[in-house]
Amino acid sequence: MVEAYLFFYEQLIGFFSGENGEAPLASEFPLTTRVDECFQTLRNALMVVVIDLQKDDDPQVIFETLNARGQPLLPADLLRNYIFFRASRDGLDVEASYKQYWARFDEEFWREEVKQGRLTRPRSDLFMQHFLSSRQGQDIPIKHLYIEYRHWIESEKPFPDVATELKTLARQGDQFRRIIAPEKSDEIYGLCTFLEAYDIRTAYPLLLALLDANLEATEWQAISEILESYLLRRAVCNLGTKNYNRIFLGLTRNLRRDGFSAAKLKALLLAQTGESGVWPDDATFREAWVSKQLYGPLNSPKLVHLFSRLNQTFMSSKSEAVVFGTQPTVEHIMPQTWTKTWPLPDGGQGMDFTELYSASPADPRVTATRKREVAIQTLGNLTILSSGLNTSQSNQSWDKKRPEMMKHSLLPINQSLLEMSVWDESTVQTRGEQLFERALSVWER
């Protein structure tokens, strides 16, 4: 105790008076002000956690479990302490229960921080947040996770005992790992990789509920197709994602009440209205697909997924599955830098930004240039290549670029391009419409 007092005394003297010839922190303020400020901070902001041990508890084991890596306690750590305190009180074998149900959550995988929206949090915290949201059907702020969980347990009493609670958390933890790190052989792999590409994690509470319902593989296939169609159509129509949290929590509540099935999920999504929730019909989907500038609103991972799925429609049942060694690249067939090497349909040269700015709106080249600038960013003018072209290759005229593209991709979706002797606004429109017909078979409504 005396040594501790002397240690802190020396540290405080150095902090407030300075040491090694250096001025103390905030030396422009009087000593009394700085001391009082620190005192108030310690009194009001310092939090001390007290853990009451039972006579058979080993304090060293508990300390090593809590802080084996010298890292700050996470919300999941606080929840673990709360759960195992109650487990001990109920007479469970704490050590055996920990090894069987909770040890997995102390692996490095669960402590790794990942991005979700604007936040970066450990996977364990994100799991507990999505688990609680899935069970309650409402949004749970992650900073209130411990309080919300404890209130839920004590007020709702959702489990008959702590053993059932631990079994449920372990089971759903394994299911959450399937969602965020799916194996290719898993029936949910396609849906989960789509959600990752489109950066949609607000669906996780719904997926946790669906996985816990033990659905048949055929039902999962139907659910995956429904969710991907709903979300991809909305993305193509640029309808926004800000309301997805409310939508998916509502779906979770309704399906828990009425039963989990693809048919009920589809009915609930078809009932969504307004720009924030509607499932676009074929006419709206087509208009966006063929006419909208989607390069930009859809980033590279989203476009790669979209064209990879379309590529599958060009393959027969006997075709071998295409496995990409590296991520494919998105290519503008008619390049974004086109004015010097890609003449307008009438043979004239396109106009750059400066020329457009100063030209008369009545100039036919202005209209033709603006029309082309739109066409270049539509889906009909985009594709994926197994390996990217360099800038000089990408910007070449069509007769030179076409053979270079074929060298960089043998994907079935690109084989029809070999037949095109001309590539202009008309062929972009035609290809966009042809791809849309295939899209209807992939993303049905």
C-alpha cells in the first residue's frame, strides 16, 4: 500500500509540475485549476467494475478470461460476465459451460474489428447486436447493448434457464459466422456474398431468424432469390437503402409471428409501398436498366456481381462453372475517353467539356455528344473481363479494342461482342435490352 502511494505521488508530481525540464500539460492554467479539473474527472468519469466471486471461483482464471490480451472490455465481455454470474447462481458448471458454449467467442475471429455502416466494431459486438435485434424485432444501438440485453432478460424472461440461453447464443453465433464468412458449399453462400457485395448488413437479423427456423434447402433457395431480386432491382433503380433497417426488422417480426416461408416473405415484400420500400415492377426495372447511367451509382463489386450472374445465363447445364482467380474488372466497351477514337454515328467527332460549354445548344454535335455520354454509363455498354485492359488498349477504336478484349476474357457473356462490327449508341441500346431479358429470368418479381 505504501509503495503504491509513493508511486502515484511521484507520478502526480511529475504530471502537475513537469519533469526533465518539460512544462506540464496545460501549464498555461493555474495549478489549482488543473488539480481540480483532474479530481472532477476522476470522480465523475472513472468507472470501476466489481466482480463478486463465489467461494469456489478461481480469480486468476476469471482475470485471464476477461483480459487475456490486455484489451479493453467489449460489450460482449460485459454480457459474458452477466450471463456466467447468473449461470453460477443457478448451479451450472461454469467452466464446462464456458468451454462448450462461450469459448468460441473469445477467439481472435470474434474480436477482429469490421466495418458496419459508419462504425467499426468487433464481430462479437455486431453478433450480439444483430441477435438481440432479431429476437426483439427492433433496432438496438450498439452502445446500449449491455443494458438492453440485461433489460430484455430480466423483463421478458425469453429463456427458461441460463443453459438454454447459452445454447441459443452458441447456435446463433455459429449461424452468424456462416453469414459473414460463408463456405462455398453452404446453401446461403450466394445470398451472403450478394449482401456483402451490395453492402447490406441490415438484413442480418432476418437471416439469423431464418437460419434458426431450420428451413429446407429448396425453401432457402427461394428465399435467396426473392431477397436478391428485391434488393438488386431497388439498387438498379437507385431507390436507396436508408429504410432497410426498419423493413428487415418488420419482416423479422411478421415472420416470427406468422411462420417462416418464401411465400410469406414474398407477400410481405410485394406489400411494401413508397420509394423507400417498393419492389420495382418489370417496367420500372427495365427503364432503369436500359436508360439510366448506372456506372457510379453501382460500384465495382456490385457490377461484378450483376454481370457474373448474367454470365451464368449464357452457360449450358454442361458448361463448367467459371472460377475467377482474381476479382474481374468492369470495362466500358465504348470507353469513357472516346472523342478522338470513336466517331459519332454520323462520322463526326465528339465534343469535349470545353467545347460543349461554349457551343450553341442547337448544334447537332452537342445533342449527339450528350446522348453518347449517357449511353456510355448504361449497363448495355458495360461488361466484366477476367483481367483488365490497360488505358491505351481500353481507349482504342472498336476494330482494335475488340480483339484485345477477347484476349482478356473468354467469358460467355462477351462472346457475342465478336460479332459486332460496329459499336455505337444503337448497339448499346440493343445489348441493354437483350441483357434485360436475361435479367428478368435471374431476378424475377
